[in-house]
Amino acid sequence: MQTQIEMARAGKISPAVAQVAEREGIDPQELRRRVAAGTVAIPANPAHGNLVPCGVGQGLKVKVNANIGSSPDQADPALEAAKLQAALDAGADAVMDLSTGGDLKALRHQVLQRSPVPVGTVPIYQAAAEVTAEGRGVVDMSADDIFGVIEAQAAEGVDFMTVHCGVTRAALDHLRAEGRVTDVVSRGGAFLACWIIANQAENPLYDQFDRLLDICRAHEVTLSLGDGLRPGCLADASDRAQITELVTLGQLTQRAWDVGVQVMIEGPGHVPLDQVRANVEMQKSLCHNAPFYVLGPLVTDIAAGHDHVACAIGGALAGWAGADFLCYVTPSEHLALPGPDDVYEGVITTRIAAHAADIARGRPQSLAHDRAMAEARKKVDWEAMYSLCLDPATARKMREASIPAEEGVCTMCGQYCAVKLMTEFFKPPAGA
């Protein structure tokens, strides 16, 4: 079986490429060339039966991912189903199941069965949960424990997987020598850092990278090379540990492409505004223009309860600078496991950031969308305005909760509506 990259290199337009090209309004041959070069990834595991393919990368609409999943404290399948539906209702382009509590296989099966968008996972979460359930510690995981989970999830239909291959002994040496305020905040990165230190051995995901590639190629799984050493606060941004990991990910990207495996690169979490563009441009340079998948970035550390806003500010700037895929943050970030309302709010807020980035990048369809909204407002056409909103349900609900005395306007200005006044003023005289 040929992978997406191999088909593209052979000059074939795969069904997935054809579908993405139609949705994006791009020439299929041009999209095929970008897939062949690795600058666009289409995470599409053939075993994910109800999948509608989605493209991520160069020249495409900036995409939004929603993280869902259980925890040891909350592992209700009905709640996870509601969170998935909230993400889909809000327009998420992909979801990741980050479950660590309950029946992980059943929860993942539920997501795969119900999700028409690409589904991602972090396999080491399940590996850690399984060894813990056996009475062993995370540092007691074997390479076979980790790769066994990766292969099982790939066979089930997972479209992309976060793997922290760049958390190496060399990168940890830099982290220790430099010193950080928040050390390692990535859960998967922390698992592997502790494993390396306890076992005085190299990260199995790095040391046995060819084994990982064999699994991904066999099942058409896209690698999302994770940023296990991402900064967890502004003070740690752009340090030697983060950059060392990124250099490693660039090297691994080329190895994956050489055997026909698609790649995305994950980017930093907390980054001050003045460093966001530099971080994106550095990733694009070091990782050969592979699609860039950023968590936020959050541009301040003090927005707890409103971190989705901090995320959107950084995400809009990152997207403008060239990031391709924005991972949302919810209002519950740093505080609690999010519920369905948090998921919905997080997706909508990050979609606003992605759309703002598309506007700044000059995407014709996005510019036309905003122009259509402006024209609908000029005509005071409320139904058209609702249909053009990123969140039509909320817009309609807000207006209908505050009915104006005068038809056609809103209660913000009422009879003094500027648009209505100017429309009447510029109206041609009768008989003209």
C-alpha cells in the first residue's frame, strides 16, 4: 500500500487529496505537490471509516484542534461524548483524545466511531496508565510497552499521534544546565524525562525511531512530533532545551519523509508576543517547512480562567507568521478538566484567531467572508449576519434575548443606529 506521500510523489492524486483540494478551493495538482514535499499533511488513517479528510499546511486554511479526554478523577463516557459533540458543533477541524482515566480503549473507540474529523492521541498516556494499573511506575515502562500501544492505536484508526521523540538525553542536559522556572510541563515529556533519568538510557521513541516509522507507514498514521520540552511559562521561552528539541525534530522529519510518513511539528506553549514570530520562523527553517501545530501560544501566564483569550491572541499572531494548526485552550486550562461548555468556548475562540490569521495572510475566501458580513450589516440583514457568523447560535440567542423597540436595529443604539441613519441619508431622492 502506498502512503499519501508516496502517491503524491508518483504523480497520483489520491481521493483524500482530491477531497481536500475541493474543500480548500485549490488546484489538486498543486496540493499533490505540497503533500509530496511534506509541506502539507493529510492525517487520514484508512481504518477511520467515517473520516472526512482535512489538510494541514502550506497555503491552506489555518486549522483548529480540540483536546478532549478523561482523567483519573473524571472518566464518564457520556461526558466525553458530549465534549466531542461540543467540539464538532463549534467547528473543530480535528480532535485529540487525551484520556488517562477509565476504559481508555472504549473511550477512544467512541471518539473514532463518532468523529468525522481526524482523531489524534498521545500513546504514551495509555502506556503509562497500563503499567500503573499493573503496580509498576512510569519509569518501569519498556520499549515494548510503548510501541505495543502505538501499534494497537494505529490499527484502531487513529489518524495522527503525538510522540515526544525529541526529549533526548542531550536536550535534558541543556535543561538541567540552563535551569527553568517550570522545568517540564508536557505530561508526555515529563514521563519520558523521568524515564531517561531513572534508567540512564536514551528515549526509546528516539532510539528506535525506525520502529515507529514502520508502524506509521503500515497504518498511514501521521506523526505529530511533540514538543515535550515546550516552555511552561514566559520566562522559559526560547531556551536551549526547547531549541535543542526542535533541531532534533527537524532531523527526524526528514527521516520520516524519506520512508513516506507524513509529519507535523508541535510548537511551544507559553511565548511572549515579541517572540512568537521568531519561534514560527525558526520552526519552518529547522523543520523544512513541515506543518506547524502550536498550543496557543499563550502570551501571558496570569490569565487563569481566561486562558482561551491568551491562547487566541498568541494563536492569531502565530497563524499570521505561518503556523498551520492551532490547538485550542479552554477557560479551564491550568485549573480543571474542561466540560462541554468549555470545549465549545475554546473552539470558537481559537477559530476566531485562525480566521484572523487567514485574513492577515490574504486568503481570498476569508476576505470574501468578511466582506459578505459587512454587506449584510449594511443591509441590516439579520438572517444573513447569523449565517455568516463563526458562532451563529450564540449570535442569534444574544439578539433574541434583547428585542429592540424599533424593528431592524438592536438595543445597543436603537433608533440612533448609525447604519440605518446613513442608509436613509444616502437614499436617492424620490423620483431621482
